[in-house]
Amino acid sequence: EEWRMGGSQVDEYLQSARAGRPGWDAPEQPRGRGRGSASDRASAQDWDDDDEDIMDFDLQDLEGGAVAGKFERGSAFEGLDDLEDEEEEKRSPKKFSRPDEVSLLYDDFEEVPPPMDMAARQPEPMRQMESPFQKVMEREVDLLEERTYVVKAEGIAVRTLPDEKSPRTGEILRQGEQFLAIEALDGKENDRRLYLRLPGGRGWVFDDAKIYPGLPSVELVSAGGQRMVKEEPPPKPRPIIAVLGRPNVGKSKLVNRICDIPDIHGGIVFDEEGVTRDRTYKRAEHTDDLKNTYLFEVIDTGGLIFYDDLNTVTFKKEMQLQIDVALRESVAAVFVVDSTVGVTQDDMAIAEYLKKTYIPFGLKVVVAVAKCDRLEMMDINTVDFWGLGLGQPYPVCSLHGRGIWEVVDKVVNRGCNGLFPMRERGQDDPPEPRDRAVGVAICGRPNAGKSSLLNALVGEERSIVSDIPGTTTDAVDAYLETDEGQVYRFIDTAGVRKNKAMGVGAEWLHVSRAYKAIQRSDVALLCLDASEILTGNYRLGDAYWSPNSTDRMLARKIEERGTACVIVLTKWDSVPNKDENSQKRFTEAIRSNLCGVGQWAEIVTCSALTGQRMKKVLEAVDKTMTSHRKRISTPILNEVVRDALLWRLPKAKAYNRKLGRIYYACQVSSEPPTITLFCNNPKLFNANYKTYIENKLRQDLNWFGTPLRLEWRKRSERRAVSEAEKWLGPRLQPEPIEMMR
């Protein structure tokens, strides 16, 4: 270990050996020996009689780099292990002269000058070198819990810095190697590195993540026993393009084409004015002629009008407010006009409104002439719309998809100098928090407070609120992210009415979109007007309130589609004569009269007007989703089924004395939870007993808020036992009984 320190005497030995002088008598050598002398061989034999004549060695960090070879006894290097040069060690610290030995990142070691001639070498005065550890000790100490780091620098070895406990340390850490840090020191002044101390006197390693954030030499893996989760960079926000125009010019059809969404899933397309009222957001992308793909969002808005029609309900002020919000959020707008009608006074009014209010502040507007179905007349139909003063109009046929690419390419304009984020070629879109959002559909009868509930949850006027039933026409999506990081996607739906009361026109499409929203969501909020419940004679008990056929139909639809449910009693502020038992009485009335969903759903009372108990709605959604995604192991599930059989056995049929037997049960899926029960014959279990088993599973396993599906399958006893052994395993084995002596 002594000759591995390096020093002037080792350098002289190397020079003499390379010069061809095997024997060299160094001056002032206390224990030097000539090659091949008798005393030399005797001392070597006394030094180790058990060793072989040839000894392996590995000289590292000597002059010229690491040398690996074998020493024979009697050579010039024999006896170097016995040198007692403690004074020389203090004077000549360890040196690293090979370029690949010294790390490219950790170059704090002093470089060794090239070897000089023996005659020209002059004795240097003794000086004390300032070690890296002494530099480190001047920094402020910050004690850490145990932290694990990993070497990340590709193709670069990390060398540990020395300290006072191990001044000659030079351990090399390769890529992918992990090490433990027990102390951290910050650099002074311009030194932005973080020095990490290794346990056991292994030295120091510095973290240069602040200098090289893209490629740090080391990276934190775990702290205090908890593994660190690498935070991904937030996705770039997508710019928004608004689509506006007067009513019934083909805006929704154009938006569906731009976003490449079928009409059955996109905006409602119907030849009638006032079908779209609220603004809806949809994602889209565009690939230009250079094969670059740009990402953005499109807002579909209602028809913009500047007059009131006394014969019809137009919602002029509310719809204009929604359009203004969409234009303020957008970076560009597509003004849609109708080629079959030509330029109208409404088109001129909208053009003047845009040029006066938004275009001076940088809004880019592109005119799209819709309904140009004849190919030979597309360019001719655009001539009249040059008079709008908004630049070149572009002909568009949304029915056949003509002209869509030209309009979007004009708006995007090769990214507008980085305004539109570009997707990397060969890569998918980066994950966004909205991708893991919990879908919550708000459904109910017309004028039940659904839109008010949505606006109160998201904190903005997202939907138009009116006392007129049927204000909401299409499904409106709105996102909410809480402080805990949970993301919700609320879907406001149109009010559902009876099939007899609905017409064949647009209202049927509205109700159809409501059912589709329930199917694509995770939780459904069934809104009931609390002011219409318990309004009769209280002396009649629970029988004086009965849900109508629409509420029962909605409850049945939710349960059939396997969606979790929360019953929300809205307009709680309008309930007269409330006391401390009012909420309990309303809950009992729903449990007693609303079958199906009313038996297992969470019930919450709230007021969107005053904000009372709005937080309870989110808590009920979280609790319901926990039950909706719960999975129960097979042994525990069979214990509950066995307990249910012990309490109550199925009754035998009058025409058959054979009793029903349940062999075992297992959960096969979740969302909704589905349990398969293997029995001898499913026909031997009546509806009451199946309901009893379902209620027993809900009570013992706390499975509330979600529909529970039970599948009864017929199995022979022998086959059921063989399959149960695979599921239950050692639980079927009898417990050993100790024999009494």
C-alpha cells in the first residue's frame, strides 16, 4: 500500500529501470538492495516464505499511467512494499497523470508535470498542498437524511474527492452505480456545485445539476427511504382558435371536420337555429406541407346576433357573453359565412364588431365561406365576401371535407413563430393532467339546477343559466383541478324528458347526448330539485313523495350502464322550514321510494346559489370512485359469502326439493365491480335471495356508491372444487390439530 502512494523515489526507480540499469543505488536509501545480491534474496525469503517466486502487482497512478505486470524476486522493485516513507508521503501527495484517469467532470487534482531528467531535477522545497477537502470544509454544512444518488453522466467516470480521513482516495464511480450521501455542502460565491459526502471515509462527490441541468453527473434517487418521482416538464398550453358567425351557417359541422370527429360524437349538427348555445372546447391538430404537426384547440360557439326576436327565445345577451369570452381566450378566429345566402346585414355587423373590438388588439381573423358544395362554383361563391374587409375569403365544403386544410393552414401559418406547439416526429403527445381526469356527468330533469351546479363547481359562467327549461342543448365539458392534484371533468347535459313529450327534431339529439355523457363518465350526479320533495302532507310519512317516471328512468339508465352515482339535492336554499332533522328526513324519503340507485348511492344536499356544501359534492365523488375501483381478494370474498350462507340459506322450490348451493365466488373486474358466483343451478335462487346476497356484500365490504353486478354460473361440484383450489389455495387445507399426550 506504501508504494501505491507515489513519490519521488518511485519515479527514480522507474527512470532507472527504463534506462536499462537494473541495479541502482539511490542515495540516502535506508533499505535499498542491489539486484541479485545474497542479502537481497535472503531478505526476500524472510519477507514471505510462502509466496511464489512470481508476484502479481498492479501499479496505478504512477508515471505514464497504470502499469500491470509481474515482479520477479531480486528485481529493482523488490522491497518497495517495505518502504517506510511517511515523511515523504506528506511532502508528495498522490498524483494522477493519465488523462483518462482524471475525470472530465472532476478535475480538481493537481496535474503532474512531465518527468525531468535525473540530472536536471532539483530538490523542491517542501510545501503544503491545499486539498479539495480543505476547500470543501469552508462551506456551510447541511445535514441530510440518507440520500441515494446514481451516476448519470454517460461515458464519464466520477472520481471521489479526498478528505482528511482518506486523503489518498480516488475511487471511480461508473455510470449507473449508486452511492449513499450523508452530508451536503453548498459552494461559495461562484461555485454552484453541491458537494456530497460519502460514508466510511470514501470521500466527496459534487452534484453539478445547477450547472448542467440537461445532463447532470449524478441524480437523486431516494431520500429518507422514499423513492423520488421525477417530475416531467409541464405540457405546453395549446392555443385556441374560435369559430364564430351568425346562426345556422355551419359552424358546428366545420368544427367537427377540423377536429376530425364524427357528427355523432362532436357538436350537434341540425338544420335549425339556436341548436348550439354554450361554448365547447375540442382538441385538434394540423399537418402542413412540410410534414410538421401543430397542436391547438377549437371553440365552437353559438350564433352571434345583435337583435331580439319577440316571438322566440334567443338568449342574445348570454350567447354574446359566451362568444366574447371565447374571443378573449383565442389567438385567432374563423369567421364562417353562408355562400347560399350571400352577404347579409348580420355578416356586416359581425365584421364591423370584429374590426372595432378585437382585430386592433392582434386577433387574426380568417373568413371561411361554408356550404360551397359544387366544386366548379367554389371560387365564384367567394367573390361577394371580399366586401367584408377581412382579407381573402376561403371556400369550404364541410360535407365533403374540401377547403378545410387551406383554412387551418392559413390560421396556423407554420406555427406563427412558435405560437403553436409542434409535435415531435415519431412521438406521441405528452401526457396532460386532463388525460387522467375523473369524468363526472351532471344529469337530471329540465330546470333541476344542473348548469348552476356546474358553474358553482368550476367557479365561472361556463354554461348559460336560465329559468326556462331546456336552456342547455349540448353536452358541455369543464375541467377542475384541486389543490391535491386531482382533476375532474364535469359534463353538463341537457334536461331529460319523457319520450312522449320529446319531438323528433333537435330535442331528441339533446337527450341522446345526455345518455352518451352518462356512458362515457365515471360518476353520474343525479340532480333532484329539493324544493319539489316533501311538499305534501307530512302525516302520511314516506308515502307522500314519489319520484316521477323520468327520475326512475334516469336511475335505471345509470345502473344499467354501470356508472357510479351520487344523488345531489339541489336548491337546498329554497326548502322552507328546515331544521336539524331535515336532511335526515329527505334521505329517508329517497331510500324508501327510489329503488335501485336510491338504495346504494351517496346523497348530498347543496345550494349552488349560496355555495353551501359544495365541497361535500367532491368528497362524495372521491368516496364513490374509491368503491367503484375497489378490488377484493378471493379468500375474503368467500368468507363473506360463507357468512351470508350461515345466516340464511336459499329456500327450495315447491316443484324441486333440491337446494341451491354456492361453491365459491371471485371478483372478475372493477368499474363497475363484477362478482361471479359458481353454484349448482342459478335457477334455484330467487330474486329475493339474490338481493340478499348483494346487500350482504355491500354491508360487509362497504361497497356503496357503485352498482354491483352479480353473475351466477352453473358448475358441477367436482369442477367447482378443482377451480376453487386454485383461487383459495392454502385456505382450503385443514388446520393441524396437535394430539394430546
